[in-house]
Amino acid sequence: MDKKVLEVALKKCASESSIKHIIDIKLESALPKGENYTSTIFRAKLKVVLGSGRVTTKSYILKKETVEEGTDKTFKDYNFTNAEISVYLKVLQQMDYLMEEFGDTEGPLWCKLIHFSQADSTFILEDLKASGFSTVKRTELQDIEHARLALRSLGRFHAMAKVLEGRGHISKDDYKPWPFLYDEEFYRAIVFGGVKALVKGMRDTWGEDWAETADLLGQITFEEFVRRMKNCANFGKDIFRCLNHGDCWNNNMMFKHNWEGKPIEIRFIDFQLPHYDSPCLDLIYYIYTSIKPDLRRQNYKSLIKFYHDSLTSSLDRFGFQGSKPSLNEIEENMERLSFCILAIFASGHAIDSSKTDNAMDITKIFETKGEEGFNLSIFSEPGIKEKIADDLKTLVKKIQEKV
């Protein structure tokens, strides 16, 4: 076929499928109450006329950062909008090019950015729901099939980030440290405050059998908590580090399923907390916040190995020339983080999986440094005690250890 004929045909096809005119627009909240604390997210449903003249419907996601009054002091060093747009424009775009360069046909791991409005700091994003993607219900968490896909994809993401770092597209100096591990104000309110709230809930509703555990958890001081958190962060200088997603949990990933309900594609969303550090931070945070607790405990070691296999094979696939982390290094750093993540799990699992939409008042939590703002009734919801009991016992052992 003549080149000019092909060019005209392709331009015509693109023109006919593009939006020529918006007839009507309707906005609706894209998330239920209690599902997001740092952004306002709407779904824009459009009635449009295409270039071909056909009338149809389209939908997009509109997202704008909203840091609530009372939390702004804690988040003064975190500009979520700038962080996220930087990831989209400087990182994810380059990952697209990297996949094209190496013939990676597995597909992107993120939703498409349509436009960013600098005037009002609003993102216009692809509506993944319109393409058949959905989240796993927050109250149910993920099974092993979802976990394997998520871990394989997380390994690919970290590998591409490391390759881009080597090419100069990612700098460790562009990102703030992970607040869950390095920001004392943040983890005093959210993590330490959550553990104290759990202790109150245990004493009120779990019975005498748990009184001793509640007392042991309640004895840890914030000073001791800080010391242990700092010990968790003492990775050493020579470990493998890369760009982390930063908030890699169930609500920030969407899956497409086949006709049997099995997950076949994944997209990571919400890149507001990227940070540069050991990939084990993303890994352990995901494993503890997003997988059903009994399945996580039964498959913990094999899940870590599955991630490591994906990370190292992806590094090879994308031409990485540096030193790759051994499985032993990943396992050792996961163990180093165990106190931190058990504390996050203990304080957060009931919140993350609660059936109520008012599990916590984020403004009050930060205003009172974690003394108030947690809905204690979440700790008495059916099944919560059984899901976290084994991990609480492990956390108590960690507290009793001399570190």
C-alpha cells in the first residue's frame, strides 16, 4: 500500500474515534466515604459526539488533592499533587518507552493520564472501571491468585524503576522518605495511636483472656517505639534500593478478571507517596495490608520468593547491568522491618477491613497526636480478633525482645 494512502487512512480513523463535542456532563463521587483521605475523586460521565458523527458516552476520573484541616501541619512537607504528577510524567511515561524498547507486551501497570490542569491541580485520568477493572473489596482482601499477580507486577515495576534510575530518569533526591517509617509525627498519630486504640478496644470487648496481651502492648512508650522504628530503618548503605510506589495496598490497585473470575491484569493507582528505599517497604506493606491474614501467614515465604523471582527476572529482561539483590537480602530486610509492619498491621487491619465508613476521623487523629479519632467499635467487629490474634502475639514477642 502507498505510504500516503496509509497515512490518510490512519488519520481518518483517529479523527473519527476522537471526541469532537461534549453534549452533557454529569459528575458523581467515584469512591464511597472512608475510602480515601487525601483526595477528592469524581467520575465524569460524558455524552459526546465523535468525529464520525456518532453519539456515545465516555467516562473519566477527575482527581484533586485535599489535605484536611488539622492534618496540614503533619503533611507540610508532602505535596501529593507534585509527587504524583512527577511520577506520571517523569517515571511512568519512561516506563512505557522502556516496555516498547524491550518488546514487553504484558501491558502497563498504571492507568493513563489524560491531562493535568495546572490551574486547579486536577488530574484527568482514564476510568479503569469503564474498561472492566475493579478493586477487591476492602472488607474481604485478596486471595493467592490476586496476590501472585500483584507481586509479579510489583517486581516488574521495581525493576523498571531501577533501570530508569541507571539511565538518569529517576533520582533518589527527588523523593521524601516513607512517612510510615521515617516521620515521627506521622507514625505517632497513625501507627502508635492506632496501637493504643487497639489496646483500649481489646480491654473493652476481648475478654480476660486478652488482658495480659493488652497490658504488654500498652506498656510500650513512644520513646521505645521510636527507637525500634529507627532500628527498622537501619538497612545499611550497600543494599538494593529503588523507587517505591509508597502506598501499595488493596485500595490502590485494580484488577481485570476473566470469565471465571480469575485476575488477568492489574493497574496500580494513587502515586502520592513515592519514595526511594529498599523495595521491601512496598513488598511488606502490600503483603500485610492486602492479603487475607490466614493466607499470608501460610504462604509468607513463598510469596517473598515469588516477588524476588519476578524482580530479578525483570531486571534481566530490561537489561539491568548492576548488582541484583539475593533472596537472602530480601528476606533479611523483611525481617528487619517486622516490628514496624506488625505495628502497622495491628493498628491498621481493623480500620482497613472494617465494614463501617467512619473507622477513623483523620483530622482528629492528627490534631490529638493519635489520642482520639479512632472508632473503637471496629475492634469488636466479627472476625477481627481471629484475623489478627497470631500477629499480635508475634508483636508482643518483638516488644519483649531486647533490641
